[in-house]
Amino acid sequence: MKKILIVAATAGLMSLAACGGATTNTTAENVADSHEANAAAYEAAADNTTNATTEAVLENAANVEENKADAAQANAH
């Protein structure tokens, strides 16, 4: 009985070691993707507006979203 438990435990540890142990933070990656999509939407809206002030505000919002995406990507690793 002890031999079976030792073999099973060893097999379990070996399977964990095979995974490489490196994980990525998929939540942070998803947040980054979301901010990138928001930035693209703001940029598209800025391209479609005829008001210079509105265009500047939308471009600034796009820059903020890009910065948030960069920060989330930095936290993903």
C-alpha cells in the first residue's frame, strides 16, 4: 500500500514539473485587450468627428486607454 502511494505521489509531482510552472495572468491580458479595444473605439470616433475639440478629447481618451492597456500587460507577466 505504501509503495502505491509513493508511486502515485511521485507521478503527481512529475506531472506538475512537466507543466513548467510558468503561468500567465490571463485576467490581466483580458483587461489589456479590453483597454486596447476601447482605445481603438475612441480613435475611430475621433476620426469621424468634425469638431476639433471633441477630436482632441477622444484622442486623449484613447491615449489613456492605451496607457491602461500597457499597465495591464506589464502586470500579466
